Amino acid sequence: MALNPNILCLNYLDYRKDICGMIKSANRKLIVIDNADVLLDDEIRKYIAVDDNNQYLIIGRNPKNLFATKENLFELVSEKQGEQTVLKLKNYL
């Protein structure tokens, strides 16, 4: 659960919840989905691909049915800087 009410966070611990209903009822939110390969079926992937009411950050290995293009596929790169780990996005393709 996010502290900010404008952010909806989902991960593998939510696999028993009504993910489809939660996403379809969200409006004007940033929806962060970790382990998307486990949580998203084809129906909800197709819904997300055309949803213009929300923004999505989808973390997973399978972009099937998300209409992903090379302009919106990234990989997460970590870099150790002293005691901190800095995370950056890098173009995937």
C-alpha cells in the first residue's frame, strides 16, 4: 500500500485480490505493478494498453498485449555510489 492516495501499488502478495477490478476502478492514479507476469492476465493487459485515465509503471518480463514499443521499454540499472545504490532507467532496445 502506498502512502500517497494517488498511487496504487500491486505485487505478488496481491495475487488473490481482484486485480482486474482494482485497476478498472482506479482513476487518475499512478499504478505500479511489480511481478506483472504473475498478476496480469491477457484481459487486463489489453485494458491497460488502452487506459487513458491512469499512468502505469509495470515491472515484469513479458510485455505481451501491452502494445509496448521500444520508446517505452526500459531496464533498471543499479550503480553503487559509496553507501548508496542509485537506480536509473536505461533504454531496453
